[in-house]
Amino acid sequence: MTTVRKFGLKVPDRVSNQTESDATVALIDFNGEKFVQLDSVGSKDRKFVGKRSQSMRLSKDAFDQLVRLGNKHFGQS
């Protein structure tokens, strides 16, 4: 698991197809700070289907930044 406090914008060298999986969102209060945690779960092709695979915990600043970037990318104000 990782805690993200700031995103850097990257232009990928190439884009390729990726497998799909389910994910969950958890709203966390930890040590007096609020986080949004994203957990991906194993895809249907993995040995342990449905097991948590990767976690990313976003601080409020990182979450706000991600929302701004997403709104800009998808053409929303």
C-alpha cells in the first residue's frame, strides 16, 4: 500500500491494452487525517480471484488534484 499526497502529470510513451478488474473505495480516518483508499482486486485470470491486489491511499490534496485533472481530461468544468 502507498499513501499519495501529490500527483505528477505524465505523458506516456505508449499506451497498451490492460486487463480489467474490480475495485473498491474506502473512506478512511487515520491518525486524525481523512483519506480515500482505492483497492484493486485480482482479475478473473489470477490464482486468487477477488483478493486485494493493489492499494492507493489518497490524501485530501491528492484527491482534489486528481478530481481537477479528471474533470479537465473528460471536459468537465
